[in-house]
Amino acid sequence: MNGEKGFRNEIIWSYRKWGRSDNAFLKNHDIILFFAKGDQNIFNRQYMPLAESTFKRFGGKFQVWADESRTRKITSEEESEGAFMSDVWEVSYIPGASSEKANFPTQKPEEILERIIKASSNPGELVLDPFIGSGTTAAVAQKLGRRWIGCDINKGAIQTTSKRLQTIINEQIEEQKKKERQGELGLEHTSTSLSVTPPQLSFAVYRVNDYDLQIQHNEAVNLACEHIGISRTHNDAFFDGTLGKRLVKIVPFNHPLSPVDLEEIKKELKARPSEDRDIVVVCLGKELATDVWIEEWNRLRKKGDVPNKIEVIELRTDPKYGKFIKHEPAKARIKISRVERSATSLQSGRTDSSSYIKIVIEDFISPSIIERLNQQAGILQPKIDDWRCMVDCVMIDTNYNGEVFNVVLSDVPEKKTELVSGNYEMPAPEGKTKIAVKIIDMLGEEVLEVKEV
């Protein structure tokens, strides 16, 4: 069930803010549209606090809904969950002094996302936000014990989200350690900051789009044509050139090839009934559905009496032309060592030994950042005197298992003018252990160095 049939609610998010309007009421609300696919979607009922008048009306007791009888009953305050949540939400904007504030223009209050995520998912399930912005969805999902995926083409959004999540995960790690220590001492854990156990205490940043090619699209198209051997034509309003005897259509690099693009080609060919040349489609990525579409299209043309077969050149994976996308990864030179330390007590004369992990990042290079700076600078080539200027943050796991990266130390500069340290010391686990150092540059690319000590 899709489209309008999947509509559930129009939710009014109402808030107060200072403003002035001389000829109309103040615009103090946003609208949230609630859609669901199918009839079996998850919906966990949410509640609002009961009004004081309700409490007084029933003599210090509450009126709640009984699912088994589908009637209301009177109960004590301790048993009451409140009134069913309506489709009008009174939630304030984020105050300027709030610790929640990330100074991101589209940031939403965590309370809004908490209601949505709690209502439409259960702990351990997956939450997707394809426009992650300041990271509120992922932050709330992490706190509520959900797995999450966040996407954004804005690299500033990825950096803001990463810093926010690192802070939350570090707090969760410390809370779990505290809980384990209290358990070992036989004490009851009283903290409520971890309402549910988080399914993960780490995350990774994947660069899955070709951001630079999308920004500099015209230049990228020219390079692709040169790489493939396409002859550009300027007298055709639809096709971009020829490859031998075949017509070429270049799909804009800001989106993958989709059946919609192929339908446009089909429509154009229908308008050219005398066109008998085959078609080459050049794209950067493609949806899975396009393979089925093209297979069916070409199946009808196997006998040779129907023209316009379609071939796709996907610039990432094509065996002949796929080398067009070149990416030189970031690199780092890191020294990781276990150092033994001895200390002698002046009172007892006893010497105690301990060991610690010492990590020194000696150098880091990000070809993507340097290339970007060179493009912006033109003739005057920039010089980077300190490798730390290219680094967004450093994270360290002192007991890496090769699968989950548990952040033991996170070096995230608080201000834009500050840089990471690059030198770190921390207690060493007993016995052999794998030390993992993850460096994330300003464009979101990661370098992971692992050493057993």
C-alpha cells in the first residue's frame, strides 16, 4: 500500500517564538506528514501527561484505556501512562543556550524525533534518515537503542553529525563501564541515562557518492567523453554525441541511472521513427531496476530487425571504462607501542610496574583535500604546513576485534580554530591486544591503522 493510501496523520508541530505580523497571525507551526507502507506497520502508542483537571475530577486517580475491554477504567497515578497522544504537538524550539544546540540551520528538537522513532520502531531495529542534517535522528536513535543510517551530500552535515554521535557514544561507553563496576560490587545501578542497551557503540563514515564530480559536472562530462572516446555533438537537443555509429546519452552525474531516464530515451526514440542507431548510456551509478528494464528492452531486439539496442557504461564498474573514477585514498604514518613504566614507593621501597599504550601520529596526507585546495587556488598552489589542519577527529580502540570499533579515546576539537593532538597515552589492557587508530579527514574519509602490541 503506497501513495495516498499509506497516509496516516497530518501532525501539527506547534511552538512559540517571538515575532511580529501586522496583517496576519504569526506562523508558529510546522506540519509533519505520517505515511506507512502496508497495513502491518509498527505503531507503538504514545502518551501525553493527563491534565491536572482530570486528576482532580477522579479524586486523585486517573482514567486510562483498557485494551482487553476497549473501555476506560479508573486507576492509580502509578499505573497511568497518560492520555493518548494527539496529532497536535506542543514542542518548543531549541533554546540558544541548550546543550542540544548544534548551530545547524535545520536542526529539530530531539523530543520531536523521540516521539516519531518510539512510535514507529522497536529497540534494535533500523532507522534511516537520508537527509541527516545536524544528526538529530541518528542521535536520538542511538540513545533509544536503535540502529541507524544517515546520509547527506553536505559534508558539513556529516562532520556535525559525527562529532555529536561521538559524544553520545563516549557517554554510553562510560555509563556501561559504571554499570559493570557497580555490578561487580553487588550494587544496584541507579542511573537512568541508558534507558535501553545501545546495539552499537561505534559507527563508520562511507563516501558513497562522487561529490566533486557532481559539483563540477560540465568538466566531469568532458573528461568522461575524452576517456571513452565520445565525439560531442551540439546540434542534437537530446543526445550528447556519438561513439562510433551509436548515439550517446549522458545521464547527469548528480543521480544514478533510473528507469525514469530510460523511459525518456524510449520517448525520444518514439519521436524519431527513422532512427535506427543503437544507444550508449553513460552514467555514474545505476539503480538495480535499470538492469531488468534494459534486459527486456534488448530482448525484443535480439533478432536484429528492431533497432535501438541500449548499452550502459557505468563509470565506476564498467570493465573497459571503469578506470575513469580515480580516487587516491588518504594515508597516515602512525607509531603504536606498548611502554613499560616502573614506579618505586618512597615509603615501602617497593617497585610497581605497569604498561601504557603510546600513539604518535607522525604524518597524514589527504590527496582529496589537496586536490580540492589546488582547484580553488588556481595558479598559486597552497602549502599545508601542519597535517592536523586536514584532520577532523581521531578515535582510538585499545581492544579492537576487527569488527566493532569501540571508541576508548576520541579527540574532537571543540572549536574550529583548534587542532587534534596527534600524541596519545592511555592504560594498556592486560596481555596482547590490537590497537586501532581511526583518523577522519575534513571530507569525511577515514584511515584505519591496526597494530597488535
